[in-house]
Amino acid sequence: MEIYLHNSLNGKLSHVVPLDGSTIRMYSCGPTVYNYAHIGNMRSFLFADLLQRVLRVVGGFKVHWVMNITNIDDKTIRDSAIGSKEWRKEMGEQSNDPLDNLLKFTSFYEKEFFDDITKLKINLKHFYKIPKATDYILQIQDTIKKIYNRGLAYYSAGSIYFNVAEWRKIDIYGKLFKIDFENFRAGDRVDSDQYEKEQAADFALWKAKKPGEPYWEFEIEGQRCDGRPGWHIECSVMEKEILGLPFDIHTGGIDLKFPHHEDEIAQSKAAFGIDPTAIWCHNEFLEVEGQKMSKSLGNFFTLRDLEKKGIDPLDIRFAMLSAHYGSVYNFTFNGIAAARKARLRIQDFIYSLFDEDIDGSDKVDEDKLKHNVFSELANDLHTPKALAHIFTFINNTDPKSIKLSSKKKLKAFFLELNKIFDVWQLDKKPEEKILIPNNILKLAEERFQLKKEKKFDLADKIRKEIFDSGYVIKDTKDGYEINKIGE
Ligand code: AMP
Ligand code: ZN
């Protein structure tokens, strides 16, 4: 099926066609590994996962999906520094080498991140590559030199800045985001990785080393600028190195449109002469009471916080996939409970398809169902409408009356659907194990011994006692079986 996606470059639907004729190359801005990711972050990764699965299953494409790990930026440096109270025992001892500390610190959170996304059924096997910024320093330095040599960057006090005013003579700065240049003063500089659009200014491609920070040696036209890369250039370089330019789709949360993605476009075009990607696709926020979930606001939950509250990660996955990625998702515990109910409703229907004892007489139009559901997914990942088709179908279908041949086709459909949602068991309903209390087990054993000793009166007394507690004993060839009354 043909896939259409909302493209942030023009606000319109773009038809997804592999630029190289065969493979969709897709880059997602990954986590900054300075702490546990919260479930707002997870929304953006679940969205990217949904997209790559729809491209494979509905679009029939081969996909090369790359997601980076930001392991060097303002926050990872700040929190891995000697004496930081964010340092944890599990990371080992701090050393005198800031780079060694940074790598220990970030590898810890990287591993935790992989554990979390695995629980959310983001499958590591689906990635083409998960690059880390610190592995691309030479290529980053090379790219900065290219920009510098074109007169689009300048040196100042050991750092290198992108010259926005010069760039604007060549191309638009503000392809994703309307920037008001009224307050923009050429030559104003911004050093931090994250800033507001009102602070649009020349941004750092490379930052001069500060005491106690990790750094790499670097020199540009005889000027020493030992230091480390800015956050935006890292993505420009990794995507080019791994996927080649231009590639097909770039994803991230809407907060990354400016400055991160706007700067990415400017740098990539300045260095390589090419707009990096055909389609920019951004997910909306996960909010709590009207505010973006974020570390800085302190209104966040990590996956492990929610697991401790007894929430199944599959319900979080399903809840987030049930909403359209382009709308704000309002996080509530009731919302997660409702998602669980909906997920299990579909699960029960799937279980009933494996009940093959009864052959009904009704045929069902599974082709129509599949067409309806997949068309919605192909249309900008419209999961709410896709699921609405499924619920209408389930609500109007009595599984007992379906013909076996139709059940088989329906199973095949749900198997395919689960390649996208990945939250159901495609199997017979597992038997629920009834836990027999210890005191009953003990009584049953006593009775068994008494029977062996032919003390039948006493044995019968115990059988009654067990019965009065709600359990029945059935003698078998080799011993006995205990069941709850009525099961
Ligand atoms: P970070 O680890 O801060 O670099 O963010 C990783 C991803 O999470 C980025 O794509 C962000 O845009 C996204 N993100 C951060 N907060 C939220 C949120 N509350 N809702 C949805 N996406 C978010
Ligand atoms: Zn990025």
C-alpha cells in the first residue's frame, strides 16, 4: 500500500517513495543518556517504531532505521563531572579522566535505555545502527572544516560558530519553524545546546574546552580549538555517514524542530550542499495536566516508576500507539487502564479464534477488514481510526459462529497486525493456574498417607475438611488431584 506522512517542511502529506529506489532510510533523534528516559521521551521512540513497522508491514518496504545516542552534550558533561551528585555506584569509580567518566556514566544509562525500550517492544533487531556521537569526532571535525572553509563559520575564543547571517544570503534559515528575525543581531552567539527561537543566534558547532570537561584536539587554520562538538552537528554527521544524503525520513519530537533540526538542515546543506532528508516527521508531546512531561518540570514518570505501580509496559505501548502521533497525548492513569481494557478486549477475541472445536456457519470479510485497517495506518499512521475498524468488527462478530476457514484467515490478519502493534499473544488462551493454599496441600498429603495406612475413616474426615474449605480431591492412578470447587 502507498504510505503518506505529514511532512513538517510544508504541513502537507508526502507520498513515501524510497529515494534510492528500494530502501527507506530513516533517522530518529535518540535519547540523551544522562538519566532514565521518561515516558514522554518514550512516546517519540514508540512513534518512530510504529512508523518503521508500518513502512515494513503495510508499505512492504525494506527499512534502514538509525537512532543515535547523544552521549556528549551539555547535560551528559555536567552530570558525569567529578563530584557530580548524579554519579551512581553502579557506574564504578570516577577517574581523573573526564572522557572516561563521561563514557562510564553514559554507558550506564544507555544500557538502562535499551532495557526499557525492549520492555516496550521496540526491538533492537529492527535498527540498522545505533551510533554514538563520541565515535564520530573525526568526521564531525571534518564537517566543521568544510563549513568553515565555505566562509559559513567563524572562530571565536576557541569555539567555532555557524554564521547565520552569511547562511541567509545563500538559503532559508527557518524551513521548519518561522523565525522572527526582527530581534536577530548578526554576530550574537549562543553556546548552549538548547535555546528558544527568540534566542536565534549564531550557534556553536564546536565548543572550546573548559576545565574538567572531556575534549578532543582540534585546530582550524592555525587556531587551536581543543574542545568538543555541539549537539546539532552530531546528528548532521551521523546521518550522513550512515545513511547518506539525502535520506527519506527524519523523526523527532516537536520540541526538536527548533533549534536542533533547523540547525541540522543549515549545517548539512552548508557542508554537503544537500538538504538532509525528504520528509521531516515530528510527534506531539505527551502532557501531564496541560504541560509537556519533562525532567525540568519534574512532572515525569519513567517506565520503572510505572512498573512499580503495577502497570504493564504493553499497556503503555498500546496506549501511546492508540493515539495519533500528531496530537497531544494527555497522560492519566485512567487512560492507561482504558488502554489495557481495550487491548485485552482484542486479545480475548484473538484467543477465541484459536478455539477450533466449534465450526460456525458465518463467513467474515477479513479482506475488507484488513483493507480498512491498513488504509488508515498508511494514511499518516492513523491508529485511532484503524483501531476503530477493529472494534466495530469485534463488536459485531460472534466468534462462535465464524466458519473455521474464516477463523484461519482472521488469525493471519491479526498476526500481521501484531507485527505492527506487538501487544497480543497469537495463541490459545493460556490455562490459568489455580494456586492451592499451603494448608490444603498439607491436608491432602496427610489424607494420602492415611489412605496408604488404610485409615479410611480419618482420611474421609480430612477430605470433608478440605471440601468445606472450597476444594475437592479426586483420586488418580498415581495419587490425587486437587481442584477448586466449581472449576
Ligand atoms: P532527549 O533525550 O531529551 O534528547 O529527548 C529524546 C526525544 O524525546 C526527543 O525526540 C524529544 O523531542 C522527545 N520528547 C521529550 N519530551 C517529550 C514529551 N513530553 N512528549 C513527547 N516527546 C518528548
Ligand atoms: Zn538529532
